[in-house]
Amino acid sequence: MKNRIFSIFYHEYERRLQRKILNSEIPHHIAVIMDGNRRYAGQMGKDSSFGHVMGEKLQKE
């Protein structure tokens, strides 16, 4: 029951968000926020700079 109620409200949220996006101007710029590089490096047992280097490599691909 809880998931069904959440689903109904989330569907309405998505509908309103889509309408708002479609009725707005196209942005002149965007920002990319890289997240998880330090966490990835830690999981690999490496220094945080390793994660940043790997994140940069993946972004260029």
C-alpha cells in the first residue's frame, strides 16, 4: 500500500516536472558535478587522486 501511494504521488511529481521543463527556456550552459571519485579510489585501496584521474579519463571517452 505504501509503495502504491508513493507511486501515485511520484507519477504526479514527474508529470508536473516534465511540464515545467518543456515550458522553460533551453539553458545557455550546464554544469557537470563529478561525484564518487574519492569513494571509488577508496574502494580500490588507492589515494583519492587516483579516483580523480580515472574520473577524468572516463569523462573523455
